[in-house]
Amino acid sequence: MIELDKKYVFHIPLYKYAGGELISIEIDDLLDDLIEKLGFESLYMTKVKSVYRKRVYDEILITIFTSKGSPEEVFEKWFRYNNENLGQEAFAYELDGKMYVKKLD
């Protein structure tokens, strides 16, 4: 039996807020790049409605289970590198039932 004792959920926004409106993000290539960098063949993605500062928008949650590595570091580097396209003021992920939100400078 294999035991994967860490559960990560990475929050990927599908919209950015600019000029007083929500603008769709071209995400397909960015998602492909993230999945490749994470290096996991087994993961699942869920499209959900989220609310931030009274704005309702769609986002994708990428869930992985693992017992090795630090995928949160890969996610943070990917998010910071791509934030020019993502246009976010913070990013978020969950680890073992806790939510982590990090401001982007």
C-alpha cells in the first residue's frame, strides 16, 4: 500500500481585476507549465466559484497528494514568475487543512 500523507490544493484564478472589472486570463499554457513543473502525473482539477473582496469569479483548484518534495515552493515560484499575466495581489494554497495566502510585492 502507498501512503500519501500531504494534501495540497493550489488556487489558480481565471480572472484578474483591472480597471474596475474582471478580465479573463489566458490560462491554458500557464497551467500546462505548472503541471509540468509540479511533476505529478496524478492530480485533479476542479473549477469553482470564489469570492474575494465582494467579487465573484471562477478559479481552478489543483489538488495533489504526495509524501515527498515541496510542491508549494514550485507553485510560489511559478506564480511569482507568471504574475505579470495573472495580475494578482496575492496567491493561495492549502496544505493539510490550512489555507496559506501570500501577498505579492
